[in-house]
Amino acid sequence: MDREEAARLVERYSTAVYRLAYARTGSKEDAEDITQETFLRLVRAAPVFRDGEHCKAWLLRVAANCAGDLHRSPWRRRSVPLEEAGQMPAPEPPEDQGMEAAILTLPENYRVVVHLYYYEELSTGEIARLLGKREGTIRTRLSRARAMLREDLQEGETPC
């Protein structure tokens, strides 16, 4: 893969890859690392794609795998949150800022499905293939995530 082709693909798909990585990790820094690793793997593998959708699906699959690798890494398992290490406590998250904040509070497996369905506009079948799950599992996760979001957002409303 030449530099121009790689640069074109980075420009076209880096936002989608970053958003998925952020949805999986909830961390800007981790999402940036995953995005970088995804495009490094693209350059190393230099796969041939049928079309733009095939390329996007490949990149999102690699990003999802990189996020999973990050969660399974031995370094992550040995890390201790600052509060437990006796350091200064981490700042409290900002007050509810709407739908985006509510989505970030979802468990990862629901957060990713919501992101891919609503932000990347993938069908449940495409998400199932991308994540290696059954389509029924994806529909169930979407349904449960919607219920959690509905409950979360209704709790935040104050009666008049």
C-alpha cells in the first residue's frame, strides 16, 4: 500500500475508527492509541478491498479487536486506579450532558452496539458479522441499551 492510498484511507475512515475505539474504551488516550494501531495494521497487512464498505468493515473490525486486546493486556490487569494507590483522587465526571454522557455510562458491550448502529449506521447483521456475534444477540443488546438509556435519561428529568 502506498503512502497516498494510506493517507486517503486515514482521512476517510479515521473518525469512524476513533469513535468506535472511544465507545469501546471511554478514554480519549486509549481511543487515539487504538486508532493509530488500526491504521498501522492496515499499512502492514495491505489488504485488497472489494469496495469502500469492505474497507470500513475491515477497519472497524480491527479497531474492535485492538480495543479488546487493550482490555486483555497484562499491563491493564496490573494497573491500580489512583484512588486505590493512595494518590490524589480522580476528578468527578461532569454532570449529565445528555445522550452522549448517558451512552458512555453503558456497559461496553451495549455501548459498542449503540455506537455502531446509530453513529456508524450499520445494520444489526453487519454489526453481528463485525463483532462475531449472532444477530439476535445484537438486537437484544440494542433493546437493553435503549431501555437503560431511557431509564437513565428519565431519572435526570426534574418535574415542573
